[in-house]
Amino acid sequence: MLVFRPESLTSRNTFGIEASAAQFADVTDVNDLREWAAARSDKIQPLVIGGGSNLLITRDVVEEPVLHIAPRGIRILEDAGKSVLVEAMAGEPWHVFVLWTLKQGLCGLENLSLIPGYVGAAPVQNIGAYGVETKDTCERVIAIDLRTGAERVFTREECAFGYRDSVFKRVDREHPRDRFVIVSVQFRLSRTFDARTSYGEIQAELEAMQLTPQALTAMDVSRAVIAIRTRKLPDPAVIGNAGSFFKNPIVSHEAAEKLVANFPDAKTYKSGKAVKIAAGWLIEKAGWKGRLMGRAGVHKNHALVLVNHGGASGAELWALAQAIRFDVKEKFGIELEPEPRIV
């Protein structure tokens, strides 16, 4: 059964925000979650958290029940030779899972190495990096309906993946946030390596590692990604942060052409029938890179990363984020959307 207790949330979020939960429970057994959901009579929507790497808490105390989803385990469900179906429980640390797949000779997740957080958050956010997203390999998502305790299996199509988005993030009257709690995710991986190295800095990193395309392996790509992320992104254990704070905005071709006409150095990328603008470029061009606002700031090496310089509250970080959004909107006419969940 689930046991609730008061708990500090300071170590439960990578920003290191000082906050607490009035009611907190670790969920390590899926049956406990199922039974609790089936038996509950209250209508209070709990707050569901995982590794806390995509979370900004702006309250001192979270009064609603907090469920820390932490079941562990990895297993192979199907092995068809070249194609392998792997299931990972929601509480598995994402990077640990990626390394496990690579050690089994399975390919597909190498570009997503060193992303913080748990497996359960991967489909919610449709995490992505260097040209690869969760949707590329996710086969099914297993979740518990907190209204009934029943298990629900979501196919890839039913997850409705979008850019840093999924059905699990969208909210309406019938589907409040956290109604469906992900307890495991199934991935279709391959024993045949299909290198995805044209995005970002991967190719340059591989060349610096003196690796030729003929000798390249999935593990090599993982090492290159780890090196890039380690160099570019601050360690949350050293300075509180949640990685990239804003999504890259997607605009029409007309809007992109207008931006480039005024700012020829603008960083833009084709995204289907639209154009993606580098949010980091917008923030740096607006003069926010390395700036402080109280105890919160923008990282000196990466304009997309907001940091807690020590003792900053969630409200301070959110005020900084809002100031950046307002300034970017004023200067470029483009709206920035936060990536983390704001509580």
C-alpha cells in the first residue's frame, strides 16, 4: 500500500528549489498505485513527479498528494533478431536505460544519451536531442488511470507525439494533467546501426575523436553526445538547473523570412511546412546570456539554461523566465514557451 508522509522536495527537483510536500509517497510497486487509485474517493488531483529534471516548483508547500513514480526494471519482451522490443519501468533513470540498451547491442537511443530524468517522462515530453525523439522508437506506453485504477495501454499513435509534446501533457475536462500515470514504456530497437550524425555538433565531435564512418558504432555516437552535453550543459549537482528551459519556437516561412531580413545571423531550421527558430539565439541576441536577476540567472555558456545560483525560489526563476519571454516578444515578435512543468 502507498504510505504518505510530509517530505522535502528540495532534492526532488534539479533546480534545487526549497519546497515541501504535505503528502508524499514513493511508488515502487505498480499494484500499490493501482489499488490506491481504485480505492480513493477524493477528487483531488495529485502531482506526479519522476526525477524532477523538468520541473519548476513555484510554491513553498505543495498541498495536494505528491506521487513519486519510481518502479525499476528492464526486460526484453520480444527478440526477432534484428528487431527487439524492450520494456523499461517508469522509474529507471533514462541514461542508465540508454547505456543498458547499448550494452545489449541495441541501437536507436544513442543520440538521447545523458538526458536527465526517468524513463516515464520520456513519452510525456517526447524528449529529443540531435535529430532523434522518443516517438522514433516508442511502441507502447503502459499507464494507470488514477480515476479507476485500471491499466491503459497507449499505442504510439494514441500518444499523439509532437514537438516536446504528447497526449500526456495536454489538458481538458476529461483528461486532467496526471490522470494517466505512466508506469512503463516499450521501445522497438534494432541490432542494425543506422547512424544519425548530421544534426548539431555530432559530426565534428566524431571527427575530433578520429572516428571514420566505416568504423562507427552506436556506442561511439553515445560517447560523442555525452562529450557535447557535458561540455555545453551545467551539471545540476553543481548548479541547479533543468536543462533547456524554452522550446525552439516554430513559425511560418513568412515570419522566418521577416526575422532573417532584420537579423541575417538568425539561426533557423526547416521543420516540416514551418520553420524552427533557435530559442537560445533569440535569448542571447536579446542580451540575456549570463545575466542575473536576484539569485536566478541565465547560464553564461548556454542561453537556454536558467540556473539557481543558490537559494533562488521557484517564483524568482519564473519571474526571470517571464522577463525573458516579454523581452523576446518585444524585440522579435516571437513567443517563447517553457519546456519544464510549472507547479
